[in-house]
Amino acid sequence: MGEHLFERLARERGITVEEMRAIISARIKKGMNDPDPEKRAQWEAIPRKGEIPTPDEWLHYAVTTLEEEGNGHMLRRYINL
């Protein structure tokens, strides 16, 4: 199995996987607190076990949503992960 998306993103940016996860987590938290109710609702739609989605929960949701909407081809860029 190839590298995880977060490993690839971290490597491409010259940072650790933990730093990459922290960046993604910060963006998720920002989205969950967006003043725009429509944008906030999009973030709140992410299935999660806790109050705020984890980076892995966000990634699973994003991939599943793309595939369900017939846009799985957009994932081809990362086919070798």
C-alpha cells in the first residue's frame, strides 16, 4: 500500500505528518465556527464521533462524497497513495 494522503501532503510541504494533521484540524475547526450558516452546515454534515471531525473523518467523508456524487475521477491525482 502506498503512503497515506497526509504523509504525502506533509512530505510535499516539508513538514511532519503531525504538523499536517494540525493544519487540517485547524481548518476544520475554523469551518465548524464559520459565521456563514451555509458554510458551517457543510462542515457540520461531516459524520464524526466527537464534537469536531478528525482529519481522518474529514478525509473519509470527502472521498465518500466525491465517489457518491460521481466525481471519483477527481481522486485520480492521488491514485498512487
